[in-house]
Amino acid sequence: MAAAAVGRDTLPEHWSYGVCRDGRVFFINDQLRCTTWLHPRTGEPVNSGHMIRSDLPRGWEEGFTEEGASYFIE
């Protein structure tokens, strides 16, 4: 699932999401107070397309285009 497809409008009621430093997206059921790596509607794992790498200067992260080319964001 692409990063653009992960938004509050694509989630069921009482769900939100967060993004780990490695770009993986986790989903939070705010009502049951539990988390999952799988999108609650699709059952698929999601990657945001952004990754914070330890070898980059502080405040920088790496992103990827749909074609897989990397770019850097400050």
C-alpha cells in the first residue's frame, strides 16, 4: 500500500496510525488500545516510503519514489 493511501479517511472508526523510524506503519485501535502492523481494512502491511537512517545527518530522512529511486528530505 502506498503512503498516500494511509490516511485517517481510509481507516475504520476508532483507528489511527503511526510511523516507525524505519518507515513501517503501525495501526492503533484507540478503542481497544491495541496495535497491529496490518492495515485494519486490507489486512496488508504498509510502508510509508520514508526511512530515518542512522548514517544520515540529524533531521534528514530517506524517501523513495514509486519507481524505487531514493531521495533525501531535511
